[in-house]
Amino acid sequence: MITILSKRRGLAALTVSGSIVGVVVAGVTGGTAATAAPALAPTPAASTATPASPSPLGAGPDETFTVRRVVTDRNGASHVRYNRTYRGLAVRGGDVVIHSGADGTYRGASNSQAVPMKLQVKPDVGATDAAAAARARFTGTPASASRPTLLVDVTTGTPRLAWQTVVTGMGPDGQTPSTLHVVSDARSGAVISSFDEVEQVAGTGSGVYSGTVSIDTTPSGSGYQLQDPAHGNGTTCDMNNTTSGSCTVFTDADNTWGTGTTGSRQSAAVDAHFGAAKTFDYYKSTFGRNGIFGDGHGVASRVHYGSSYANAFWDGAKMTYGDGTGNARPLVSLDVAGHEMSHGVTQALAALTYSGEAGGLNEATSDIFGSMVEFYAAAPNEPGNYQIGEKDNVRGDGKPLRYLYNPSLDGSSDSCWSSGTAAKNVHYSSGVANHFFFLLAEGSGTTTYGTSPVCNGAPAVTAIGRGAAAAIWYHALDAYFTSSTRYKDTSAANNDARNYTLRSAADLYGSCSAQYRSVQAAWTAVNVAGEDAGCGASPSPSPTTTTPTVTPTTTTPTTTPTPTPTPTVTPSPATATCRVVATVNAWNTGLTENLTVTNTGSTALNGWSLTFTLPAGQSITSGWNAAYAPTSGKVTATNAAFNGAVAPGASVSVGFQATHTGNAAAPTGFALNGTACSTA
């Protein structure tokens, strides 16, 4: 007997004898919106016939599934994520996602455990011995160990009874806190895996790296404090070069923070505060995610941690930044901030295990979105560049920690998958996914950011733009990845990143669309082959080095997908109605402006031009995602080929930096391809 339990209103408990034969999710409410990208194309409805045995969940009579989270796509399709237990024990790596069409028809499952489990649950190794083994695994100074918890581990593909023990303390450097999870075999006592919960990199303010930027603060008494009311009241505080005790929230009398040098303790705080805000903004404006945890709350940022501490870390709740070697190079750059906080997003969505290939995908997700935050923020002194930690000089050699365009340049990371990738440190096994993402976004060969090779003579990869690439990755993380997803999973067919990103691309752009084909090509180019069928000859996506930002929506179309082949979006230069949302960040005599342009018409766009009028005294000095002419007065922003097409309901972002003479207002008179746009 298999029982699916749910506390969610609208999802009935389902009990099925022998194996699960179907899951009805049409009535589920309370799910989170998936990435909007282009409007989700209808896909063929899956057969309503009973799936062949074994069930798609690979479930036996002693397994129970409880709903953890529901994602509802714009076309009404649903992705229901379940936690699994076996005879009352949690199953580590056994989470599963059931995918259903808008009409409730079954559309497959994301699943790492493909066969029913049969094992005894009485351990041969006791809890005391498991705790001792876990303490022995800890490097540094342990402070305490939890009582071991008995569970079933399926992360290696073979179900094993196991103990999980959590050991806390300080790492070998005496400054980095450590929360080490050790999973050991309850039959033999051998360690199956271990991972650290603390994940590391290895007003107006002037930051050490970001330059002069606008930040949000809160009045406090006769002055101000670094508490951000616009981003969930996140705070930035001073650890005063200690590793414990209180952290003092920064205050200032005139709301002008820092000097741009380490001579002012406020300068590092400006970078951290700005980084937290821009990470919040990126996820909200691009994917509709309201904060790192999705609950609207900001996070705390602690700066000046420890002495000569050349590291930064995310502990599951807050950010902590050291001041670097000699307390001279604080690790507060934008990509480091975006990287670390993205670990919180990964934990909330797919909970990728922090070891093996799943750990590499976890780290890569943070590198990917750390880079996307850097591009999104468009800070005057910290442009996006697909390098991680290039400003922080963590190793003291003046080089970045990692290079997405060619990961092996760091001397340790894999640019191409091999059978040894899973055994590498997760910061180095991440290279395969980092390389894949860069190839997908920017293409292979010579690019603006560096030369990106392909592996083993694979065909060249054509870029689809980083906005589309980010949308595909996020949707895969949100709706398809499980905690044990790998690059290649020989024990569970299709529980791999290639398959899930292809499904994501099909959801967002259509099966065998240009974007879908580039996902195939990019994985092949990093030596990750798949069993997916080829698509035949078709035009490639339009090359672009620009970055559209996908604006989400929770609106569900009233039409129901029909069981017909998936249509692809056909680009057209036709006129469309539009909406523009302008966001201005101003300081002294400068400003940055982001314009989110939404196609509210019924026809997809390819080439387009946006006209608007700048306020008197403003002059554009640089821009992104479009060409701007002239630079003052009535301006036309043009882009000949934006992501192949801008579908109805989809959005793109363009932006610019400008000088001003006291008037930092937003432009007016927006028109797209000659048709006036609303600004509501």
C-alpha cells in the first residue's frame, strides 16, 4: 500500500494498492510561480493510461510520500515535490517531483530511486559508534555532536540504512564555523558522505568594490542605520574583527556612507548592503521570488569578521564576510554576495546535496546566479564578467577564484565531465555546469568575456543570451532537480541535469526550439551526453551578447493545452502593445536606470526599438542590452535580435548609466516599435 499525504488544501490523500498509477494535481493551490520567461507553450498531454510497473516513483509498499512544495506554471501545468519515508525513516536523496499537465494528466517524474526499496531497519552499528566516527571525521575543533538520526540513504543509487550525525565547531583556521553532516553506513560503519552546512567561497555609499551607489537605510534617532526597509529589513553589522558575540548595526549621522577605501569600516558595509539588496532585487524582478527564502524577509550581513580572515560564508540564515589577508581586501564583492545567498535559494528549491555531482551543481548554481546578480546590478566599478571573486584576491595572486568560460583555468576545476568529476571537491566539480551555462548564454569560441572551448571536438554552441539561459536553469532547479540530481546518473535513468534542463527549455520555449537545441549542444560540448532525441535541421537562435531579464507572472491562461505537438514561438517584427517599468538608482550627479519592457500584445517580437524622452540635464554615458542614440533628449534604444523572440507576456530589461544635474527622474513617453507603452 502506498499513501500520499498532504496538508495542502485541494490535494486529496491518494491511496493506491501496489504502485502509484496517477497523481491528480489540477486542484492544487498555494504553489509558487515558476519562471515566466516566454509564455509556456502547450505540450502534448501525457497518456492517462496506468504507467507500467514499476511505478514512476519506484515505490514499494513501505514507502510514504508527503507533499513538500508545489510549483504551478503559467499554463496551469504543475510540479509537485514530495519527501519520501521508508517504514517511518526519512529517505535521504529520495525526494521526487511529479509533473502533470494543466488538465491533470501525468507528464513524468523527477526521481532518483527507480526501484522499490527492500531493507531491514535494525542497525548493526550503534548510535554511539556512529557519533564517534563523525567526530573523527571533523577537521578542526569540534564543540558538540548531535544524537545520530537513523535514515535510509539512496544518494549513491543503492538504498542503505545509515546514521546521520551533525558535528559543530570551528574549522582548522580557528575562525570558520563548521556544521558538518556525516552520513555513515549503519551496517558497516563506513562513511557514505559528509558535507558542511556552512558554504564558503574559499542613502548613498562608496564601497570598496562597487563604487558610489544608492543604498536603502532607515532613520534611527538623529541619524541613520544600515537596515534596508525596501528589501525585507535586512541589516548590515560590524563584527569588530571577532568571531563571536554581538554584531553592531552600522549607523551614520548624514546618510552618506564609506569612503571607497578600507580606511573607513563603512566602505565594506556599503558593498555588503548593496550586494544583499541587488541579490534580493534580481530574484524578485527576474523570477518573482520574494527574498532568498521566498517570504519577503531580508538577510543579515556581517562584515569585518575575524582577523585576516580571507573567506566569506553562508550559514543557512545570514552572510558573513572576512576582511581578507592582512585585513586589506574584504570579501564583499557583488558576485561573492550573490553566490553565497544563492545557496539559500538552492536549499529552498531543490535542496541539492552538498557532495558529489549534486554538490557541484549546487556550487555551480551559486556561481551562475552570483554572476547574474553582478550583471543585473550594473555597479559602476564592478561590471559583470563571468569570473568569481576577481575583486577579492582570495588567494593573493590577483586572479579570480573561478572562470565560468573556461573553468580549468583555475588549475583544479573540470571544464569537461569525466568519471572522476564526482570525486572532486564541489567547488571544482562545479566547473562542468559553469562551463555549460557560459556556452549556453554566450556561445563557444572567442567571446567578449574570454575564449570558451568545447570538449573532445564537439560542435560549436550558439548563444541564446544569459537571460534565457538563467531562466532555463532556474526553472530546472525549481521544478525538476531533486536533491541527488547529477550530471550523469547511471542508477536512475534521466535523473540528470541534461534531461531536466531540456525539460525546462521545452516548458519555457518549446520542444526543439532554438533554445532547446542550444541546451543539447552545450551539454554535449562539456562531455555530458544524453539519450534525448535529436531535433533535425532548424535555424539556430540569434546570436546575442545581451542579457534580457525575465519578468514573472502568476496569471494562468484560460485556455487549456491540447494534446497536439508543441508549437514554437515564431519571431515577428510586428507592432505590439507594451508596458514599461522604470527603476532609478541615483547618487550625487549620476544614476543607473533599468527599464523592464513587457510585451502585452498577442504577437511575438524579434527586432524592436524603444523610444523615450530623458529629463532635462540627463545624458547617457553607457548602457546594456541595447544601443542608445542620441544620448540625451529623445532617445531610441534598439536591439536587432533579443533572445530569438520576445513572446506575448514576456519581458526584457535594458538599462543605462547617465549623468544628471539634479533631476534624477525616470524618462517619459515610452513607445515600442512606434506604439505608446503604459507605465502602470
